[in-house]
Amino acid sequence: KPLNIMICRIGGDYDVVKVIDFGLVKRIKDLVPSESIGPLSSDLRGTPAYIAPELLAQPLAANPQTDIYSLGVVAYKMLSGHNLFDATHEAGLLYDIVHTKPKNLGEMRPELPSGLVKIVMQCIDKNPLVRPPSMEALFAGLSAVVNQPSWSQNDAKVWWGLRDDLLLLAE
């Protein structure tokens, strides 16, 4: 979720992305009973809005595609300014995650490059096989469609220098 992604400076490097709050990380082996897997607890682990649909049916099925889904939800929110779904209560949100097709990002933000929209929409597809197969493949796809001027360490230094209050919080 966005609150667990920090952009900070480490030494002289600006715009270093850190993922924080791994309080829920556990070894999958430790969660699986030694003989057979019985009914799982109905308690969700994590923030429901960012959970891939397949994890609601099989909580131990985490894989790269489930992480790509979560990253896609973050990207969707960053680019649109809206949550993936508008449900106001957990039951409605969980239903939407499994059954409702999200609004098309390109219709909400027509000025975005169509290739970027396509990749984000693939990341949030309900079918994990439609999503990029790995973070490396996702990065390669994004690199191919985003034709923005490069952002240098000097650009970042100037930007952060204008926002000393944020930089102090991030270090």
C-alpha cells in the first residue's frame, strides 16, 4: 500500500525507494500444518484494498503475480487519484476485488500514454496469467512505453533541496 512505500535519500543518492512494514511477513512453511491443510482462518492479513483476488480464495498462494497486482493497485491510485474500487465497507470491497471490473484508467486519465495504461490494467487483471510474469518483465514493459526525459540525481537533489522538511522526515 502507498503508506508502506517511502522515497528517501541514502547518503548521496536521492529518490531511493524503500518498502517498509514487513510485520506481516512469515515463512509460508510455518503457516502450513504438517499433515493436511484444513480450513483457513477468515482473518485477512494485509490491507484489503491491495490484496490480489486469488489470495482471497487461497491465502497461501502468494507469488510474484500477487505482488504485481498490489503494485498495480498502487500505480492505479497514483495515476488516477482514485481507489481501484469505491466500496465503503469491507464486504463490498472484497466482492469488488473478486467480481467487479475496475474503471479503465485510460478513460479516467486520457492524457496518459496508452502503453502505460495497458500495463497498469494488466497488473490489476483478476487473472494472474494476464499480469506480467515477473517484476523484471514489468520493468521492461514500463521502460518500453514511458518516453519521458530521464530524471537525474542532480534533478532529484534540486527537487529535494526545495523541500528540506520532507527530506528530514525521509532520512
